[in-house]
Amino acid sequence: MKYLSILIFCSIGLMSFQSCSSSSTSAVKGLKGLLAKPDCHGPCGKIMPCEGKEITFELELRNNNVMSSGNALFFRDPDNYDYTFRVNFAETVPVETYSDIKNPANKRVVFTGVVEGFDQYVHEVCTRSYIFKVTDKDKFKILDK
């Protein structure tokens, strides 16, 4: 009986460790995924729990939903142009890492960055929007599939 209890306890611990580790490596998919995250979805003027943390994000590149300016990219939801977020690159990330983003061969982008929130007005309605800060070139990938 003692060994059965230990086995059950270890199994529960292992399952809980696996669920924690898999959730930390999964990417937020699209702007709808970001806005659906309970720790990122909230009202203006409130700092959300996801802010200041590193999040991996994946977004389809279609319908001309990316704009560039200096060391920043602006992404829009391909299905809803009312919501835009920004990706800022540190000086340590070479421009070549993201300069080809508008190439039609590119289909999606995956990156990891620290989240910073701010209030943004769209059609006279305030929404919480985000800036992702990417400091490592290896944490930004443009994919053709």
C-alpha cells in the first residue's frame, strides 16, 4: 500500500509537470489568441498579468497585414484591421532578420518577446494594446510554410 501511494503521488506530480511545461512552450496564435488570453485581455488603464513576461507569438502573413518602420514592425489581424500591435527590435537584432518580412513567399512569423501594454483608442473606444520587445535574433523567425 505504501508503494502504491508513492506511485500515485509521483504520477500526479509528473502529469502536473508535463502540463506546466507544455503550456509554457506553446505559442499564442494570432491576435485573436492574444486577446483571448485571460492574462492579457483587460480594460484600458490596467496593467495585465502578461505584461513584463516573455510570450511566443505566431501570426499568419496575409492580406498585407504587416508594416515596417525603422526598427519596428506593425502587425494587424488579417481579418480585422482595427487591431494592431507592434514588435520592437533591440539594436542587437540585425535588420536583415526582419527586413524581408513583406516578401510574398513568407507565410507566417513566429517570435518571442517581452510584452509591454499601453492604452490605444480605435474608433473612439479604448483598448489595451501591446508592444513585443525582441532582443535576440534567434527568437524571430519568418517561415514560408
